Amino acid sequence: MEKSFDKKLETKRLIIYLLFSFGLAWIIFLVPVLKGFKWDGSKPDMESFVGLGMLAPLAANVIARMITKEGFAMTGENSMMLGISFKSKKWMYYLFALFIPWLYTEISNALTIIVFPEAYDANLYKAFGIDKGLTYFYPVIIIISAVICSFAALGEEGGWRAYMMPKLIKLMGKKKAFILGGVIWGLWHAPLTCIGHNFGTDYPGFPYLGIAVMCVFCIIMGIILTFVTAQTGSIWPAAFLHAVNNSQPSALYFFTNQQVLNDSMPNPLIGWVFLLIPTAIIAIICLIVMLKRDCICEK
């Protein structure tokens, strides 16, 4: 028999989760902000502190469950959603999670080249010291390595999709939950945006415009990530998708001169517009499917 829904208790649990998710991550993220650091992803220590912060949502999930005695079921209602099942063709959603970031990243780079054709260099791959044929297999290599190294992404999805989104959907319905959940997730990234992660620091309206763009992107990505979670009852495909997305697999990367592109592009945020277009189209399709079906998060 389905348990009665206690709105007050679920709200309390959600608030506790958000306090710890933001608190734990921002303790880590705010250190470089307060020290005036600027993002340099080429330094291993910079990537390491971001990876550490990405574990905060999962930790907050565990802490909230301990404080409110919610339990630690692996599957089913109010669970950690850590089970894996390929029944009822659920394996298709795992493949979707692995390859859809490749699709929208490749389309994004194609749009970039169309708008800024001067950035295209047919011989640029030689500068990487690899055979041209290997460039076409590069995305697959990235996808495999991203899945193997998806621990940090699991840290985020173990909180946002496994805990926050099911509760937001129960409290306010899918449409409002996707918007609010995306904004919350985007604001969680704010300290990173302030040091130039993703967008850099050289754009009008820094860092507020960057934070706003991140919120929009997180709304869009949140829909897709919730979709694969809802269709499988597991956060693993969301973790894989998140990891592959962060790795940005693309064959066109080897034919796009980033220096020329940076010189041609008047605002670095324009590049994100090219990414938002194909990603938003995919998110709309996922949203339509979810609105027509019962979301597992509501069961």
C-alpha cells in the first residue's frame, strides 16, 4: 500500500538536503573565490577541488536521510535509486545517456563552424600528433573514459536526481520542479562561475550573466537527466550522461581552431548559445514524453 504523502516532512527533508548540499560544496568552492583565483582547468589541483565539491550533493542525500530517518533503500519509492535494471528495454536509456551528449556537442560545434567558418581548419588535427582517422573514434574513447571516471558525476546525480527532483516533483508538480530544480542547481555552481569556470571572466555582465546562463543550462540539462532517471528508476544513466557531457566528446574539436574562434567570437557566452539550441530541443522531447507518462519520481 502506498504511504500517505506528508508535505511538511518532505519539505523539511528537502530543506535539510539543500542546506548541506550547498554548505558542503560552497565551503570548498568559495576558497578560491575568496583568494581571488581565476579558473585554470589545466591545473590538476583545480580539477580536483571541483571533483571534491561534486560529491557534496550525494553526501547531503545521506546526511538528510540520517537526520530525518528516511532510510537507505537502494530501489523503489524514496530510495537512493542506485539499482541497475535492463528489463523492459531500459538498456536503451543507458545507450541514450552515453551517446546523446556526443550528438548535441557535435551539433553545437557544427553550428559554431557555420557561424564562424574562419575557425575551421582541415589540417588542425596534425597539431595534436594523431592520425586523421583517429579523430573520428575520439568521441567513443571519451565516452568510455568518462563512464569509467564517472564517480564525481555520480556525486551530483546522487543528490540532484536521486533526492531533490523526486521531492520537488511531489511538492509542486513536474513543470515547476524542472524550473526551480534547474535554478537551484545553477546557483549551486555560482562560486565556480565567479572564478571563470565554463564561461571565463571576460564577458559583459560578469559574473551575473554567467550565473543566469548556467541556470538556464541546468534547467535544460536537468530535464534530460531526470528523464533517463525516470525511465530507468536509477541514477546511473544520469551519472554517465553527466560525465560524458562534462568530457565534451566531439570529432570536430580537432578541426576547430580555438584561438581563431576566441578572436572571432565577441562574447564567449555565444558559444554556449550554440550548445543550448540542440540541447534544448532534446530536452523538450524528453519533457513531452515525461508529461505524457507517469514519472517514476511520483510513484
